[in-house]
Amino acid sequence: MRIVWELMAARLALLRGDSERGEITTTVIVTALMAIAAIAIIAIIVAKLTQKANSIDLGLGS
């Protein structure tokens, strides 16, 4: 039982000393927000281009 306790204590000490803890979560959140923003910007551009293309009078009909 003492060996297990010592192993757990050593592992916890290693985890506490890890300076990279939590950085991955921040990176994933920032990347996801940037992807959402890029998709929104592309959707706005496509909507504006479609609206402009539909407003061009080709003189074919009425």
C-alpha cells in the first residue's frame, strides 16, 4: 500500500510542476472561435455577392 501511495504522490508532484497544463484548452477555444468567425465572414460575403448578382439587369425578360 505504501508503494502505491508513493507512486501517486510522485505523479501528483509531476502534474503540479507541469507548466503546460491548461494551454491546450485555451488554444482549442481560440481556434474554434477563429473558425466560427471565418465561416461567418464567408457567409456574409457570399450573401452580398449573391444579392449583387441577382440585382444585375440582363435585359432578357420583362
